[in-house]
Amino acid sequence: MACLEVDKNSYFFILCKSDNSYGTPYIGFGHHLANRLADDGFNVFATVWKVDSPGANKLKKRKSNMHVIQMDVTKIDEIKAAVSFVNTKTKQKGLWGVVNNAGFNIYGDVEICTMDHYRAVLDVNLYGMISVTKAFLPQIRNNKGRIVNVSSVMARLNYPGNTNYQISKHGVETMSDSLRLEMIKFGVGVSIIEPGEYDAATSCSSIEMCKRVKADCEQMYDRASEEVKAVYGKDYFYLPYENMRQYGEAGSSPTPNPVLNAIEDALLNVHPKARYLVDGGSGLIDKTAIMARIDSLLPEYISDFIWSSRTGCYKSPRDQSA
């Protein structure tokens, strides 16, 4: 990697999301990245949904180059307060990099998910990212810095029962690609990170997350019409919870390091990539990442056959939940 000579006094702004917007304790890539950059001697602004959460408290115990800020990406007043705080702290040095990592998921078929669920995911994963990017873009533009947006391998795929998340990540990629072209004239780099299977390296399938997913399933069932309940059956609504409970971390990488390496490369490489598809998995290959690479090359009927065979979505709702 040909590294830029970035001053150790430079600042990085990282959305850690130590809790998600449903209040579930969560430690993921942002938390690990904040620690790594601080260890490397950089100044870090780590934003969290709750400043008194377990993850936030761990970050606050670090040295003076770690600044923990409460910021809900769906609240403009908190974003403005964060901008003001960062501007005061950075002064002449300025802000070099922004890493947008905040995001979460609500599982469920299109007919089962409520519009409130779609709005909640899009508000955080897509609109929140856009709001934060726009708020800090003047500093990044003035310093010819970097913006790194954490997307997902699922942004390249269409997977049953996961549409709100995939819609949000498709949006992240579209926005990032457009922004990258718009920022070329200012010397700003914009990169996309697409992690593969990394549940075991984060809190994506933790006990607390399983409880939250179960609550989502209960809410979807309670809000469904009697006709939809009759067609799908109650057990089908709880499939996301049962799958997470039984298989949550199976086949995923236990370490976040490959993703952190990709983000660091995007921040510090003289010539960063436009996108980094980062294979995870616990074995030799990450099947989902491989599919992401070849899916657009396959005829739809082959792609549909692969996904329906892998997920069982061709079966009736009652057969799937049996």
C-alpha cells in the first residue's frame, strides 16, 4: 500500500453505533476501527447512539486522542452539535476522514414488513449517512480528505426476506458512486466498503440482537392482517428469529481485521479503490461474497435457482417454517 503522509494530528470522524436505534447493545466495525486508529496515534471522534452505553464507556476509557460524541444520525440537531464540536476541536488541522458505519437491519418479507420498518432502516442506513456526509463535507473538501461509506455484500445481491436492508445499501452505493465523481474536482476520495460474512466479528447475532429480532417478529405478526396471518402462518413470521438463534454466527469470520484493513486503505492509500468487497467466512471461501462477484453475470433464472435452493424460498410458508 502506498500510504499518504497523513499527519498524526489529523482527525477521523467515525460512526461507531455502540447501540443501534432500537437500543440494542452493539459493538461492530466502527468500534474496532476507532480503537485501531487511536492506537495508531490518530485523533478520533467516535459517535455513539447512547453516550452511556457499554461500548461508549469502553471508548471513553481510552487516551485523550479519543473523543466520544453522542449522535443519532436521524436527528439533525445532534448532527449539527457534532459538527460544532468537531470544528472547535480540529481548528487549523481540520478533519481528514469520515467513516459512515451506522446501520441496522429488520428482517421480513415485503408483505410482512410494515412501512414503519422500512422507514426506520432507511432513516439510519441511507438518509442518516447522507445527512452526516453533507454536514461534514465542507471540512473534508477543504482538506482534500476521504469519505468511506460502509455498505454490505448484500448491496450487490437480491436476497429474500431482507429487502429493507438491501434497499438501503443499494442506496448507499448509488450515493457514494455519484459523490465520488462529484468530488474528483476537489481531490476528495470516496470509497465503499462491502463486508461479507462477519457476524461472529460483531454483535450482529448476539443474544441481545436475537431478542430484538424476536420482538420485530412479534410486532410484524401483531400488525399483519388476518388474511396475511392465515396465508403465512404464525411460525413463518418467526423464521428470522429462529434462523438467527440456530445459525447466527455459523460460517462467518470471527475477526473484523480484514474489514478494518480495507477501511484504513481507503483512508490512507494514495490511490484508494472505489469499492472494497471484503470476503469473510470461517472457511476457505465466503460463498456470499463469491455470489456477489458473479451474480450480475448470470441469467436471472440461474441466479433465482441458486438463491431459492439456498434459502428454500420456493417452498410454501408453512413448509419453510415446519
